Amino acid sequence: MSAPPLSTAPEPVPPTAPSRPSSPSVWTVARAVAAVDLRRLARDKVALFFMLFLPFVLILALGVAFPSDAGKVRVGVVARETTGVGGKLLEAVGGADNLDVRFYDDDRAVVRDIQLGEIDAGIIIPAGLTEVVESGGTGQVRLELDPANQASAMLRNMLDAVVENQALVLTAARFAENQTGVDQQRALAAAEEQVRQLTRGQVQDRTVGGSGVPISGFAFTALSQLILFMFINSLAGGSSLVEMRTLGVADRAMTAPVSTAGLVGGITMSRFAIALGQGFLIAVVSAVAFGVDWGDPAVLVVVVTLFALVSAGAGVLMGALARTPDQAVAFGIPLALVMAALGGCFFPLSVAPPVMQVVARVLTPQAWATGALTESVFDGASLPDVAVNVVVLCGFAALYLSLGVVLLQRRLERR
């Protein structure tokens, strides 16, 4: 009996599952999301108005109304003595290139014009000043100032220097007269010559400003509006993130091979790009149209970049915390305005009370950003000079970005 033949038919192969396409990387997703968000912004005419048009209208209006030009300080002078010590004061004030001197007959007219903004300060030279000083008394020269005016400190220092110089001359003349017995006029002339020789080598000419050119009257307005609009538009832009959550846009995006990290990263990137672009746009247009010299370019680039990170983090944080788009706008804009006012965007922080300055630096990144730009524009500071401001801005950026990204990611994952 023969064995059955062996079967040569091949064994059936089980069907293989269709290959699943690999998910795109987080970086790829983030770039795609950022591009979509930026295209959406380009179609939003209201947002473009607040970003591209309104800042320059305010810079023009505020710069004309409240110029910060340090080139000419308008000074009203009431001169009741034109010889002796009073004459020396008049000579020093009239010979200053950066002073526009206007003479008055009445003290009250000087105060009135300071309050009306017609002049920046006033100097009242009393009658008999020389007689009082030469007799050993203390002469009183009154200086009327507006503490909110940036020229006040400069004018006070200049007048103090002139008065101190005259006191030195009179002291030296009195000493020479008592020791040598020469007449008063010869002693005074010799003292003036000696004081002039002593102080000649101590005087230094220094042009205030980043590159030595005159400071534009729009300088402070431009830098303050740059900081204000970078932050306020970022917070207001948080409303679009709330719409993305509440209208189901995020849910539909998550049905595609898109990770939450990629989605949040793309949103953050787009917010950073928007804030950064607006900051540099305001800087460039202000330099070209209003003649603003921003000082050290490194300071401008670093401060604008870091504050763009701060603004992006704040915008993402607002988008994660607000429950409705209207809530994001209603809370975001007033909050940005309060932080801007506290941080020196409406007036120089240096004129604020010391307690307010401390509070502003603790609570607001605006104080550190405006401080760095102000030092660069008005004092010619370089990047090492504002290193503390840069470090603090890095801290604010890390805080806002970490809170915003973590909270937004949790909101999206819970849906």
C-alpha cells in the first residue's frame, strides 16, 4: 500500500494590516499652525488697524503735544539784578546753547506759563543778591520747575553749578582781600581768573543720546508706544485663542495627526512673531518718519526680542484663562493699560515716587523694558549697561511662557 502524495500547495499567508502613515514632528506641526494663524491675522482688518495704523497716530499726536526734545529748554527769567552775582547768573543762562531764555517782569506770569506748558522752567533772581552774598549772607535764587518735565534735573544741575562757581569766586576774592589788602575789584578779578584756570580742565562736553545726534522730540513717545502696543495687542489677541477652544477649532485640529504640543507650540510661535514684527516695525518707522535714534542697536534688538517673548507668553496665558472671547478683551486691555501706566509707558518712571518705582519693577516687565530703552536712547547706554534689565526680562519671559503653555495645553487635553 503506497503512501498518499505530499501536497505542494503553498500555505495561505495571513493578510497584513495597512501601514499607518507616521505622524509629523512637533516642529512641523508648530510651523504649520503658526503659518495658518498668521494668515488668519492678515485677513483681520480690525487687528491690522490696531497693529499697523494706531501706534503711529498716537506717536505723532503725543510727540507733538508732549515733546521730549532735550535740544532747547524754554526758561523764563525774572531778573531784578543784572550786575554782580545776578549778572553772572544771567550770563551763564544766556550763554547756554540748549536754553531758550525768555524774560518776564512778574513771578506769577512765569508760574502760569509753566502750568500752561509755554515754558519748561523759571529762574527768579532777586534784587540785592550781590549785596547779601558779599556781606556774608545766603542769597536766594528761586527756581520754578515742573517735576514731570525731563529738563528739570538738567536745569537744576546747571544752576547749582553756576551758583557754586560764583560762591567759590567770592570766597577766594574775600580771602585775597583780607590777606593782601588789595581792593575789592582787583581781588575779585584775580579770584575769577584763578577759578577759571582751576575748573578749565574739569569740564567735559558730552552729547546725550545713542549716537551723538540730537534727541528727537518723539523719542520717549516712540519707545513707550512700542512697549505698550506689543503687550496690549498680545493680550487682546488672546480672544482668538479662546475662540479656537470654544468653537471646536482645536477639537477638529486634534482629529488630524497633530499633537497638543505641536498645536500649542505653533500658537506660541505665531504670537511671538506678531509681537516681534510689530516692535521692529514701530522702531523702523519711528526712526525713518520721526527721526528717533534708538541708541545701541544691540540694546534695541535684545529688548524687543525679549519683550516679544514676554508678550507672547502673556497672550497665550490670557487665551488659556479666559472663558469667552469677550472676557479676554474686557480683562486684557484694561490690564495691559494699567501695567503700561505703572511701568512707565505714559510718563517717565523716574518722576514717580520711590515706592511706586519699586512696585512697578516687581510687578511689570514694562518697567524694565522701558528703562533699558530709555537709557539707550537718552544716556547712550550699551548692552552691558542694561544687563540687569535683560536678565529680569528673561525671567518674566520664562514665567509667562511656561504658565501660558502649560495651562493652554491642559485646557486642550481636557476637551
